[in-house]
Amino acid sequence: MARVRLSISDFIFRMGTGAFALVLVLLVSGIGFVLWNESHLAIQKFGFAFWRTSDWNPVQGQFGAFPFIWGTLYSSVLALMIAGPIALGIAIFLSELCPDWLRQPLVFLTELLAAIPSIVYGLWGVFVLVPAVRSLQTALPDSVRAWALFSGPPVGFSLLAAALVLAVMVVPYSSAVAREVLKSVPRSQREAAYALGSTRWEATRAALHYGRAGIMGAIMLGFGRAIGETMAVTMVIGNTPKAVASIFAPQHTMAAVIANQFVDANDQLHSDALVEIGLVLFIITLLVNIASRVLIWNMTRQRSRASRPAAAAAPEAA
């Protein structure tokens, strides 16, 4: 009788938790369906040309999302290139080198950065980063400013300003996850490195190698955070729908154009085009997360394969 009750309890528990997991699947599917359904007019008119064309003219009814896709990915990748080494350095210092009396205050400050609203970051970017970027551009030699990467008017509101704001916003997320990954590395990994005569840096490298899958996940988490940021980027990027290579040129992002124009959409086609940009952003976010999971899974599998020969050799040595 007790066994029957236990089986019924296990079944109810399994079905209940399974229902909660199913809610996530339904929620993601529902979001994708609503975005597709509310943008069907733009999808029917433009098709896949919507992804690759650059003409955005609400007056003439011409809409192309390529400048916004370009600006979103360009600013996010640039922010990740800036924030990745900084976040990893913070994580290494807090987990490996920081004195005990200083560790907790620094952890608190890192978590505080994650709690600051994005609108505050945007205001800080307007008053600090935009003038700094303008001064940096004007200080460059004319020969350097002639390059496509550094060309453009010295207005300060640019892709570089947006990337710097995103980098500051991404650092606390990536560093927090990377720190937890390094803390979870078994102490035996470091002790084995020290036993072989390794320096602290070499032991840290061994810990980084062991937790590389989790660290990659931390970096991709920051990348996903940067892709979807809206307010802070909107305030400093310049909001110009042009796809150019210059980091000093004003550009635009998908989230920013939706925030700027959705309320003021003149007709149904304009509204559907903005919703389709949201659908494109949703798809890109899914693809980025899927790619990160595949990369992490591949790195984890390679680590498990590398550990099998050592585990098999241990009984033979004994």
C-alpha cells in the first residue's frame, strides 16, 4: 500500500514539474506565433528581402531591416570584444587572487552594476561617453580618420558610444557567471598543477581550461544581454538607419527603432514592419542561444573524451 502511494506521489510530482517545464515551451512558441501573426502584412509584401534591404521610408511604404540588424550585431560584437577580457579578468581576480577582506565588497559592487537601470546607463553615456568619443575622434590624425573604420562626423553619438555602454552593462553578468564557474572548479585541479611545479598563473590557466565551457556560456550570456538592450543604446547610438563600417558613425539597432517608432506608426504596414523587426530580433536571439549551447556542448564533450584515457590508465598503473 505504501509503495502504491509512493508511485502515485511520484507520478503527480513528475507530471506537475513537467507541466511547469511545458509552460516555458508554450511561452516561447506563443511569443514567436504572436510576432509572426502581427507582422504578416510586412512578411507577405517584402518576404526575405526585408532582411537584406536598407531602405526604411515610412512615407513611401518601403521597409528594410538590414541597417538595424547590422547595427545590433555590430554594436553587440564590439561590446563583447571590450567586455569579455574585462569580465574574465574580474572573475579571475575575485576567485583566485583577491584578498578575503576585499572580495566581498568587490562582489557587491559588481552585482550593483547589474542592478542599475538601463536609463541611468543611457544618461551616463550621454554626459560622459559621448563627449569622450567625440574628443577621441577629433584627436585622431587625419590620415587615420580617412579610414572607413574611423570616418564620419565628430558628433559623439555613434556605434562606439553604444558599444561602450553595452560593455559596461554586460561586464557584471559575464563576470558573475565566470566567477561562479571558476569557484566550481575542483580544488584538485589547482593542487595537481602546484604539485607539478606550476606557478599561480599556470594553475589559473589550468582552472580556466577546465571551466572553459562555463566561461564560454558566461560570455554568450553577455552577448544575449547586449543584443536585446534598448534604452541605453537608443540614447547614444545616434538612431540613423545606415549600415556603415565606421565605429564613429551614428547607426541604429532593432530594439531602438521599435522603441522610437512603434507608438507613432502611421499605418498598418509600418506597424507590421516594426513587429517583424521584433520577430527578426527574436529569431536572432534564438539562433545565438542555440549556437552557444552547441558550442558549450561540444567543448564539454571534448573535455569528457580527454578525461577518459586518464581514468582508464589509472587502474592499469595501480
